[in-house]
Amino acid sequence: GDSVTQMEGPVTLSEEAFLTINCTYTATGYPSLFWYVQYPGEGLQLLLKATKADDKGSNKGFEATYRKETTSFHLEKGSVQVSDSAVYFCALSDPGANSKLTFGKGITLSVRP
Amino acid sequence: DAMVIQNPRYQVTQFGKPVTLSCSQTLNHNVMYWYQQKSSQAPKLLFHYYDKDFNNEADTPDNFQSRRPNTSFCFLDIRSPGLGDAAMYLCATSRAHSGSYEQYFGPGTRLTVT
């Protein structure tokens, strides 16, 4: 079956540091890939997405590239802010599965001033 | 703005007392989902509606039921809440066959069982 593996957390960074959160996946079909962010006490917000190989999703300074050859979708940001502190989930959706999402375990990011 | 709305944001119920959580959407999406999320975990899909068709996950307890009276509304009923059912409940929607498959989440309802 489908699965998503995220790097272990939590991650603590200083403001303006570079961020990389690793995500790899296994899927039987050709999935769409997503990063969702969850702020404390809130629901999940779609941060960015990519639907085919070599697509780059980007939003709010975050980027991730769909790498089919390495089955990866790593999240990066060049300079994090305190307001980026949240839980980040990598997810995939396999076509024909009623858009059901398979989530990674999530990783907590804390950014210090 | 088009959105997914959940009410209430916080719900307290007593052990064994039935409770209903509600979700509405203005996105006109044909698929609606209910997730349970416990602390420091990923959301766990309970069930979803594809239009009027109900799809239960194999490991969802019978204690959890759902209703979708129309496109805009979906309800989660917990018939006899136990202490283990305390969690955040998330509603989400998507447009099937849209080509991108993303889901849009509501803010969640935090359920406390006393």
C-alpha cells in the first residue's frame, strides 16, 4: 500500500536559518504530493502541492520538488521565521482513491527568535 | 471566502452521552471526510462521503456514525463516547476528478470526554 515517511523530529532552528524537512513516499500509482501545515489548535492548511514529476510547489517562501526518481518531496525554506513554528505533514493522494490522503507522521518545527 | 466550517470549536460531553459534531462547506465539493486526530499524531480517516455514497474505513469503530443530508453539510455522531474518543475531529472536503486531489480542512472540533 501507499506510505509516506518523514524525518524524525522535532526540529528547532534559529530565526533566518535554512530549513529542510525530508519526505519520501511509496505509491502504487502516480500520486499527487502535498505539504500541509498545522498551527497549534487549528486544522490543516495546504501549504503547497505538486502533481507530476519535476513539478515544484511553492508558497510563503517554502518550496518542494516532486522527484520521481528518488520518490521524494523534501520541503525547504531559505530563511525561517518565528511564525513558521508549526507541525508539518507530508502527504500523498493516489488517483482513483477518492482523493484519500496518506499522511506522514508529521514533524514539529520550533523557530527561536 | 469559500471555506469549511466546523461547529462547535470545542465540545465537552460526558462518558456515554451521545454527541454530534457538524461540518459545513461553501466550496460545493462533492467529497467530504471526517478525521480523528490525537495529540502529536497524523489525522486518521474515519469515513468519507462521495456525493451521497458513504465509505467507512475498515477500522472505524461502530460507535462512530455519519450523516450527509445535503451537499453542504456533514455530521459526525458518536453514539457512546469513551475517554479514548477525546481528540480533535477534522472535517475536510475535496472535488473528485479535479486533477489535483487536494483536501481542504476545517479548523476542527476539540472533543473532551469527562
